[in-house]
Amino acid sequence: MDKIINSQEKDYKKQAKELKYETRAFIAGQYCDSASGDTFSCHSPIDNRTLGKVASCDKEDVNRAVSAARHSFELGVWRKVAPMERKKILLRFAELIEKNSEALAILETLDVGKPIIDSLNFDIPSTVKTIRWYAEGVDKLYGEVAPAPTDIIATVSREPVGVVGCVIPWNFPSYMAAVKFAPALAAGNSVILKPAEQSPLTAIQMGKLANEAGIPEGVFNVLPGFGKSVGEPLGRHMDVDAIGFTGSTLVGKYFLRYSAESNMKKVSLEAGGKSPHIVLADTPDLDLVATEVADNIFFNQGEICDAGSRLIVERSIFDELVYKVCKIAKKIKVGNPLLLNTEMGAIVDKTQMHSILSYIDKGEKEGAKLCVGGKQVNGETGGFYIEPTVFDNVHNRMSIAQEEIFGPVLATIPCSGTEDAIRIANDTRYGLAAAIWTSDINKALWASKELRAGSVFVNNYSDSDLTVPFGGFKQSGLGRDKSLSAFHNYTDAKTTWIKIRNQ
Ligand code: NAP
Ligand code: MG
């Protein structure tokens, strides 16, 4: 993690009060109200205060943004710009976000309730890094010449698809947005970004920064609003060529339907997960494992798609490891995320908090044993906070082991050995990530082959890098984000056949 700011003495509560920010849509290079003039209230989960009235876009705004994006694409003001020049502009965009990182980090924390220390050290730096990484790639990607018959030169080049809709969730608003729009823009597309209704603010600010960086008008648009009124019209639009979606499996499936019922646009999906975290008895350092388990499930209030939410532990070390994890969970400081010593902040909104609490209730009713947490706390603030929660004695068929809770809730499940662990791990409709801790190389290699997941971690859980593709097996997604793989989501392969005559 990059530390960008040494913020020990800063008063972020005070800075948050003084923060000024834009709340309108960004279409064709300008901020504007929604066509209907409608707005929706954006709340902070810290204390449920209103952060502003945000433009509530609908189908008409989608049409406006798509036509601006299409126009810019047809004119070639971006796609025809020399790769080195496009790179320069994107690097400037990254630099401007970096310059504004403190304000953006405060806004992110206000909007979604995550600890300011994480917004400062993870979310905004990861956003900057992502844009830089794809910018650097633009002028280093070569096409291919196929080994065709000798009287033919057949080249394979990748071309931007055209207009790309990026539809994103609320857990890492600016970072998830950059993971989509950076490769799409780098490839020469025009983009329409639809942030989640719970977290529109940082995405909106990016419009101005994109302008300042020199991204031509129409190439980068931001439409705040609801899934039904912005997401669906984007997904069904006949003039949108690709959708990059991150969110739930349910809504991901809607986008496949929208595509099938409209123009067969390309759809890439990063969806939900219920990832298994296996610990075998030969693991030497259980304190290290307990720390990684807790860091992983409680980071970002557990609102992480690839959180290791099912801890599958060999029976002989089960009690000891669960005890260690519970001990860490009890000490985690849950509080106002604008305070620097807060380790876990607020859940994104009231609906999500109640959904998590209802899973906790279901877990108890289905016979799991609540070891730690389980309750709403800090209710007097008006905000939405839940204690780090650990369940013991979970059976893999219980709802808390099968359904994505997307909150700070860990289900611990005993197993009898490697084979049993893999069986339990794979008994899920998801396949985003999986991990195994063991000191036996053969067990590690065997498990890494048998686990049905897009990312398998051996003796770690939280490693992640832009150079490594990320995505899911089964109902966790389609396509891969990050790395050069992401270009495939936003480009089409073109083959050009040149016949050599007079041979
Ligand atoms: P979500 O409800 O699926 O929403 C994702 C996006 O889709 C939002 O912008 C949402 O808009 C929009 N949307 C909702 N209903 C729609 C509809 N009927 N038609 C078109 N668009 C629609 O997901 P979320 O609650 O924001 O985020 C949590 C989910 O994201 C979890 O399942 C998590 O696992 C997943 N996630 C996956 C990854 C990954 O990389 N695999 C990363 C992060 C999160 P509204 O906000 O207006 O509903
Ligand atoms: Mg919000």
C-alpha cells in the first residue's frame, strides 16, 4: 500500500465540513442538471447527514451522453490521437487526481463511510496508479502478423469498440471506476461512467479533472442516478458498444439480458463472491494466519467482493485459530471514519446495514454459534455501524455460508483434511477467489489446481497487483479486469488480409 500523506495531526472532521464539491452530471465536457431537473439526496452513512442533492439522470440523459460519446468517437478526437499523446493526457489526468487526493479521500469517506486512513492510503492512490498503468500501456501495445500462407500478409490489430458504459458499485467507488474507465479510455473509446447511487460524489469530481487534463469533450461522461433509470437504459442502448460492469451477480445477469435484447453489446462482469479461506493443520504460524484472516474480512467493513468470508479450518487447529481471530475482532475500533485511529467505519447505508443484520439473525436461527459481535453499534450518531462478527459451528449449506453478505461477518467451518476442505470450498455458485495455508507444497499445488476460483492465494490472502488479471469463475463473472487482459473487454480484434500479387 502506498502511503501518500502523513496525516497524523489533521482534523478531517473539520476539513469535511468545509469541503466544496460538484453534484451535477458531466456530459459533453460540461456539468449540467439532469434533463428532468430531478435530484436525489446523497447521504453520509457516518451520521446520515445529507451531503447534497445529486442530479438524478434518466433515459434522456443517457441519450444525451451516448450521442456526445458517439460524436466524439466518430470525429476521432480521442481514438485517432497518437498513442503517445493519449498517454500524456491520461498521465495528466492521474496527476490531477493525485494533486486532489486529500479532498477526494475525504469525499470518499463521507460518501461511503470507509476509514479516512484507507481512502488516503488505498482508494485514491490505487485510482491514480490504475490510470497511470493503463496510460503507460497505450504506446507499448503491438499488433500481430499471423503465420498465414506466403502470398498473404494478415495483420491482427485491436480496435476500440466505440462507446463504453462503465457501471460500478459503491465499495471502492473511485478505484472500481478507474479499473473500468482507464483501460477503456486508453484503448481509445469514449466512456460513460455510472457510479452507484450510494456513492456518486468522487466520480462526479473526475469530470472536471478529465477536462483539465485535456480529455476532449464527450469522451468522458459521468451520469449519477439509479440502476433502473441510468444502468438499464445504458445496458439496452443500441449505440453503446460495451458494458464494463462491477456489482452483484443478480444485476450482472440483467446486463446479459439487456445486451441480448438490444444490440449484442460486449458485456464484461465482475460480480459477487463467497470466497473460501482454507487453513490446514500443518500451517506453522497461526498468529500470522489469524491476522490475515481478520484483515481480509474486516477491511472496508467487509464490503469486499473477494473477501475470504468462509474460513475452512482443519479440525485439530479449528478452536485455536477461531479463538485467535475472535480476539483480534474484539479489539477492532469501530467508529467515525473521519478519525485517524478508526479501523472500521460505517456500512454504506441503512438498507445494507439491515441486510447484514438480517443475515446475522438468520445465522443464529439456522444453528450457527455467534462468537463475537453481531450487533449494530454507535446508533446514537445516526450512522450505520456493525461490530466485527464471527460465527462458529457453521455448516456450508447454511445461508451465511452460501449467500454473499457483503459485511463484516465471518463464517468458520471445520474440515477433516485437504480433500474435505476443497469439497466444501467448491460447494458454492461463486468462484471469485480462494486461499489455502499449508507448509506442504504438494497440498498447496493440488489445491491450487482443484479450487474453482479466478484467483487462488497460497499462504497469503491480500496480495493484488495491476499486472495480474482479476475475475471470477462460475457466477462471479465474465472476462478479466486489471492487467493487459482488460483491453480485451473494450477492444475488438481486426484482421486485415493483404494479398501479394505477381509471385
Ligand atoms: P449492485 O446492486 O449490483 O449495483 C451495481 C451497479 O449496478 C450500481 O451502479 C447500480 O445502480 C446498478 N444497477 C442496479 N440495479 C440495476 C438494474 N436493474 N439495471 C442496471 N443497473 C443496475 O451492486 P452493489 O450493491 O452496488 O455492490 C455490491 C456488489 O458488487 C457485491 O455483490 C460485490 O460482490 C460486487 N462487487 C464485485 C467486485 C468484483 O470485482 N468482482 C468488486 C466490488 C464489488 P444503483 O446504485 O442505483 O443500484
Ligand atoms: Mg453515500
